[in-house]
Amino acid sequence: MRISEKRVIECTLAAMTLMTGLIAAAVVYRVNDQNVHVRLKNMSGQGVSQVRLIHEQGVIVVRDLKQDTSRRVKFPADGEGSFSLDVEFENGNSIQGGGGYVEPGYRMTVSIHRNDLSTRHDYF
């Protein structure tokens, strides 16, 4: 049984149309997202008793972040802004740092290390 060229073209066009629709839906979802999403990742080798994420509209407190675990938080953003973090370890030590510049729809990962914080943009 041979598949005709016409059938191959029809199937290819259908698949391309479906992929285009899925990509468009993902873009629209991301454009309309008015939140900043932050993943807090504890890579310090010790427990974190509290993380305070400070942004223009308030403070988010995350408690009891065990070593080698992460938590996701989000906060509203009306436009350009920034956020900073205040991390308190179970041993009483603390570190502070900036998450940096954000806009609505941004997705970030903040890695908590023993002596500092590192921030990266996650595009997906």
C-alpha cells in the first residue's frame, strides 16, 4: 500500500497547524501572566529557617526550607520592578541579596548557597 503525495502533504500541514496553535497559546499565556514566578532552591548544605522575599507590593515569607529542596512562589508585578531576599539559616546566620530586575511574566530561580545567592532567568 502506497501513501499518496497528497496525503503526506495533508498530514504535514495538519501537524504544522497544530504546532503553530500550541506555540501561539503558550505565547498568549506568557504575555498575559502578570506575576513574577520565583523558585527558591536551597543548595547551602544546611536548613533554612526562613526566606523573606521583599517586592514592591509586599513580603512573602517561606519557612522551613530543607537542604536540597526548593519552593515556588509568585508575586504580582504591575510593570518593571525588583525584589530582594533575606535568608535566615537554622544556625542563626543570615545572608541578603537581590533577585534583581523583574517584569510581569518573568520566571527566576534563586539558588541559596552558604555565603551568597545566585539568580538566573528561566525562560520556560
